[in-house]
Amino acid sequence: MHLPFIPDKTFKNEDFTINSLQKGEYDNCSFINCNFNASYLSISTFLECEFIDCDLSNSKTSNTTFKDVTFKNCKLLGVLFNDCNQLLMSITFKNCQLNFASFYQVKLVNTLFDKCTFDKTELTEADFSKSIFNACDLKHAVFFNTNVEHASFLTSYNYSINPENNKIKGAKFSKAEIHGLLDSYKIHIS
């Protein structure tokens, strides 16, 4: 199946819940204040695109490709990033809501998560090594067999990462949030 190539286009204030986004290969496109809530993005490719002030909550992403894509001020509630095409996946998240999303077994090495929320987000068996979690709220985020080696959590908070079942070698954490590494031991720190 040959998909249409759509380069250098800006989509603004579009409601793709009413008229679906055409399946295609989007190159260097901008999506500003668009509604993709529960939309089908499956099979589409986004190369060097940016999504600003968009709602992509519960969008369907089976075999969707995100390469060099930036999400700014977006709602991505419940998005299954593990359904996306994992080959060449590279994404930057700035001020995004990633609550209930799934990154199960996703490899996003050297990724920037800036001021994002991860309430009940699935991060199991994912690889976030060398990534930066800047001022992120990781309340109830699930880390299990997750690789966060050499990642930075210095300004993030509310995380609970068990050092015994996650790879954390070389990761950076703040003293103020050190209890997030000790939660599994059920001890009290004052």
C-alpha cells in the first residue's frame, strides 16, 4: 500500500474526530490545536513533525511511525506507544500529559521528557537509558525491568523505582526524592 506524501503543511484547529486525518507520510508538518481524541493514526508516518496543544488521547497508533517528532502541551492520555512502529522511533515530550499511556517494551534512549505527568503510566521493560526526566511528576508510574541507566531524574518527583528490579546504574536522583528508590522496603525516612 503506497501512502501519499504530505510535506511542510500546517494543520491548525482541525477536529480529526469528525474528519479523519488522511493516512500518509507527513514530513516536517505542524499540527496546532488539533483534536485527535480516539482517532486512528495507524500506519501513518510522521517525520520531523510537531504537535502543539493537541489532544491525542486514546488515539490508535498501531504501526504508526514517529521519527524526530515533538509533542508540546499535548494530552496523550492512554496512548499505546508500544503499538507504534519501534524502528527509528524518536520523540521529545514537553509539558505533556502521559497519564495511563503505555511504553511497554519501548526503546526511547536519550529522550527528553520535560514537565510531563505520568500518572499510572506503564513503563515496564522499556529502555529510557540516557533520557532526561526534567520536572516530571511520575506518581504511580510503573517501573519494572525498566532500563533507566544514566538517565536523569534530578528535578522529577513522586517516582517509585525499585533498584532490585530495574536497571539504574549511573542514573541521577535528587536527595529530596531518594525515598522513591526505597519505597519497596517499607521504611520511614525523615
